[in-house]
Amino acid sequence: ALTLWLALKQNALVLAFIALVSGFIAPFLLHTGDQNIPSLMAYLFVLNAALAVIAIFKPWRVLNATALLLTFGIGGFAVWKYTAPEQYFVVACAVWAIFALYLFISIRYTQHIAPVHQHFKNIPVLDSTLIFATPFMAFSLYAGLVDSEGYQLSIASAVLAAVYLIVGYITHKKFNVLSVLSQCFYGLGLVFLALIIPFALDAYWTSVG
């Protein structure tokens, strides 16, 4: 926390990078042998909440991408390999809470970059890694928790479709500079809308859909 504060104060991406990577390494250094996956996911949520605070002030794209890959790399391995059935609900809540953080971070990045993009063409106006990788990583972890059960994945697809279509509509109406981001959200909403059918219905109705 101190290093992140210094990073913001000094506008030092390297300090923030060191702080967050150190945070992700800590579970390995302090591992006691117990498989308390809910605690690990809660810890990852706290780390990513710190990243969300940084995203309010700084559009540090490499930091966002690194944290995303480490979160779903470490969390994904733990969830798929060690999560006990009685932990599924708590872990699923943590997965979707982390997903919400990255959705917020992707919006904040574009809010920072879009107003100055005309002057700095070499800076991407979208953090495409966050926008497109986040939902599919979260969805994959959730699929592992529900053993790829069709109806639960269908419900998850419907919820994600609604989230992306609603957020896309809000960003489209409220923020003119976020039109490209809105299009990405609409596209993701349509993708998850289409995925409802194969998870919920049989092959015949999937082909009709």
C-alpha cells in the first residue's frame, strides 16, 4: 500500500509494478499447505481493488494486463485444481467481483486516453486485453466451479450479456468519447447472448439459433 501510494505520488509505473507483482508472489512465499481457496481469492480481490484505485488516476496499461494475467493465472490454477465443493459459492462470488473490478478498470483506461488520443496516436484508445480477455477468463473459471453444467452456464451467459449491453448503452449515452468502447461492449453482449442457446438447449435448437 505504501509503495502504491508512492507510485501515484511520484508518477512511477515501475514502483507500482514492483508493489503489485510482490503482492502476487506473497501467497507462494507464505504458503502453509492448506487449500484455503476462498482466502486466496479474497486476497486477489484486495490486490485488484488496489489496481482499481490506481486506474482512477493513471492509465497504466502494462500494469493492468500484468495483474489480469497473474490474477487469472494464479486464481485459475487454484480454482480448477484445489477448490472443494463447499467452497464453490464463495469462490464464484470472488471471481465475479474481480471481473467487475476489471470491467471498471477497462472503462477508466478509455476515459483517460480518449480525450488525448488525437494528440497521441501511438497510445491505444482501448485496453483490448482487459476488455476481451476478462469476461472469457472469468467465465472459464466459473465453468470449472459448476462442472460445465449447461443451465448454470446459460444463466451466466445471460447475465454477462445483460451486463455488457447495459454498460455499453450507458457508456454510449453518457460519454461521447467512449463510443468505440461502447461498440466493444455491445459486441461482447451479443456474443454472450448467442452463447445462451447452446448451453441451455440441444443441438437442434442450437443450430436453429
